[in-house]
Amino acid sequence: MLKFDEEVMKRELMKRLNYGERGAESVMEKLRNLDDQLQPVLDRWLEGEDEPDVAVNGVTLGMVRKYIDRNFYWAMRYLSSFAESAEFAALFLEDPIQFGRIR
């Protein structure tokens, strides 16, 4: 379970990603349930980095956003899946372009 200051997270989602209040609250609730290995990624994102270079099983948020989905929330969901399965991450790392096409 990811931990964050709700007010800071809500403000950043609304300011940086243009979420409305309800949308930000919905995303926050979903982010909480992602793999704990993403905590350093989220912490650095909250500090202002758009694409923290913290690798999870060899995959970074920037890589996911480049090849699969630019949306922050969905990229974090993919990164969480890669954290849960090194094999899944390895498939992505073999050919990120092809992986992005077949998702």
C-alpha cells in the first residue's frame, strides 16, 4: 500500500495533471493499492519529478510512459504489474516497442 499526504497528492494531481477534485480523489484511492515497490517513484514524483528514474525490476516510469501509456495513473498501474512480476517486466524489457503495441 502506497503512502502519501492526501492534500499534497490531491493538489499535485489537480495542478500537474488537470484532474478535477473528484477525479483526483478517485486516482488517490487507486494509487494507494499499488505495489509498495513504487513508493520511491511516487515520492519523487510528488517532489516534482515528472518521470523519476527509479527502476522497478528494471523498468522506470519514464519507460512505461514512453512505450505504453503517457497517463500518469495508468503508467503507475503498469509499473505496479512489473513490480509484482519480474517475468512480466522482462517481457517488456525484451522489446518495449512491440510490448506497447500488443498491450
